[in-house]
Amino acid sequence: MNETKREYLSTERSPVIDPELRDLLPYITSEEREALTADILKNGCYSPMICMEDMTLVDGHHRYDICTAHNIPYRMVILDFEDKLDAKEWMVNTQKGRRNLSVYQLGQIALKLKDDIEASGRTFSVCTRSRPPRTKPMATRC
């Protein structure tokens, strides 16, 4: 992915929902959805949704659902992804910085991407996560 190409308002264009991209990452909890809904209702949708060149929604599926349910305008930014796998990699890397995804969740995502990654011949490190250094076990006997 290289550059931002264009920006649209929801009054100008509508995103295309690809179930494969929508379902790649774990859904947010009901508490997170309630908080996101309350924030959007109070402040509007200030973060743009990210789309591929063909208007396929890459980032912002929850915001999109909330905005359309409440008729709230939103912005969409078109990013220049090489292909769908590049978009998926961007999704995972972006979410690793936003959410506290567990190692198990990252493993589930890696399994969903396994065939695409192998077919592309690229390397893709889904489960990379910084961990605290291990310490030696403490002696508990006297």
C-alpha cells in the first residue's frame, strides 16, 4: 500500500461489503459496540472508513453499520492496496495497534489467511507480538 488516492462522503458513494474482509477479524464485544455507538451518536463519525480502489470496505465495518443504522454521514478514504491480501495484511497490522488481540485470536486470523499467504509466496507475520522478557522462576523452598 502506497498512498491515499481519493476521499468520498457517504452522500457521494457507498462502500462494498466483502464478507471475507468483514469476517477476518474478531467482532467487537457488545460493550465495545455500545461505547462506539454512543461516541458516534454524540460526536459523529470522525474517523474515515478505509476502502480499496473498487470501494470494497477494508476498515470501519462496525462504524459503517452504526452510521447506516442511524443515518449518520461518514467519510471514506481510498488507499492504494496492491491486492486483497495486501488489504488483509494492513487490516491485521492496524488492528494489532488498536485492540488487545490475544495470541489465540491472532492464530485464528493466521489460519484464515494461510491459503492466501501460501499462494502468494509472500511472508506475513500475523502473530508477531512483543512479549515481556521471561524471568527465572523464583525459588520457593528454604
